[in-house]
Amino acid sequence: MGAGGLRSLSPEDGTAGAPMPLAGGLRPAAVAGQAGDVVWFTGTAAARTYLVAYDAARGEELWRVQVPNGRPPHIPAYEVLALRPDTLVVRQDPRSLTAAQVKAAKGLAIFYAHDRATGARRWFRPFGGALPGGAVSGDASGRLYAAVAGALHAFDTGTRRPLWRLAGGGPFGRAEVRGGTLYAADRSQTVYAVDPATGRARWRRGTEAAAGGDVPGVTVSTSGRTLLAADGSQVTAFGAGDGRRLWKFQDAGVRAPGGADISAPYIALAAGTGTVVVRRDRTFYALPVE
């Protein structure tokens, strides 16, 4: 996505497909989400910003709906957080919020629901105390999971009601749902496997890293059998089903060109069968899993 328009990329070798046709001078800006053949993205045309649904298999726009222009120079970027059969729920990138939007929201994050068939806006509202830049995720059931004030909160976007609250040992990071389990971590370096419907913890384990550092980011391997928690000091692998601590990875003191120590956090990326790719700054590691 960019000056060349909307394109597909091969996951095997990164080969770019031909630009997909876009009508009315629409210039794509940022992908919001994807489900099956449908891609949602923001784009601009004639100084207006639109949220667009596009069928990538047929090369056909399904709908576009105008959304507010962002705070210059930012074009609003949206993220699809939760999908219901008839609705998609999105949140705007906080960098593009205008002063009027921030004032109207009273400092809270505002979530927008759009009809999946037509793009028509159904509602907009905050959920609990979720902040514009706070850790929020969602799943195909339509639930939202928001990190608020040292706890993880779940909301039903259909009824718009709170479902449960999980207290932690500090702020939570972004949660991920895979195989009917929600995985999350907090700043105390505790990793949780939770029933996403009830909030009941199935297991919780520590990474053995020093508490008080970065909140680990959680990533589930492609097979779904291994959970990886990555922070500023290490990557820790757990059995996704039972929470057994499997191994940890730390590099051997990587230095940037010129001799400076690299202090960037580790980021785990699920990539292929039996392998996870870990990134630290400009260095990538392929690690065997399972």
C-alpha cells in the first residue's frame, strides 16, 4: 500500500501483485484489518478521508464511508479490533486525533462500529477507562479486551456491557486470543492464559525476568502450541496449553555499527511451521519451536 496503490504480497517470497483498481482517485493510506478476502483500509480522495471495504479476490470495492480528516499531517489510520457477523469495531490511531476529537472524548478512547455490509456507522462510544493509546485488542466473538489501571477488562461490543475484570501485578500489555484462550502479560513479568468468556485464569507463570521493566508482548506460534513472551531483556517460551516454561533466549550483547550497545526490546513474530522469528532492532533470529 502506498504510491503504487493497493497490492497483495506473497507470504512465501514477498512478491508484489499488480495494483488493484481503485475508483474515484482514491489513494490508500493504511490497512485497518482483513478477514478472508475482504480488506479494510483508509484512503483519501478530493481532500476527504474514507474507510473502505475492498474484496481483494474480485478486485472490487464493496463500500466506502467518509470519516473525519485527521490532525495534519496525519491521515487517520484505523485498526479493526473486533468482528461480529454484521459489525466491525475500529479505533483511530491516536496520533491523528484532532483537538476537537480529544476534547469531545474527554481523554478516553472512542470506538466506532460500522455495518459490515454497507459501512454505515452504527454507534460510537468509549469502553470503560480505555485510553486512546492504551493496549486494546479484540476477537472474532466481538469482545474487546482493554488494559485499564492495572487490570485487564473485557467488554461485549454487541450489548456494550463489561464482562469481567482480571487484576494483575501492574499494567497489562496487548492480549491475543488463539484457540479459545486469551493470552496476556503484565509489568510484573507474569503471563496469563485466560478463558476469554469468563476471565478465569487457566494458568499464570512468571518469565523470571526482572520485574518493573517492559510489559512483555505475547505471541502464539503458528501451530498454537507455544506462547512467547518478549520484553526488553529476553524471550521466554511457554507451553500454551499448560504454561510449562520451556526456554528463554537472550542474544550475546549485540552492538550497533560504531560500537553502541543495542537496548531495543525483543519482538517475537510467529513465522512458519516450527520456527519463530525474533527481532531486536535491525537484527533477526530464527529460533526453532516445537
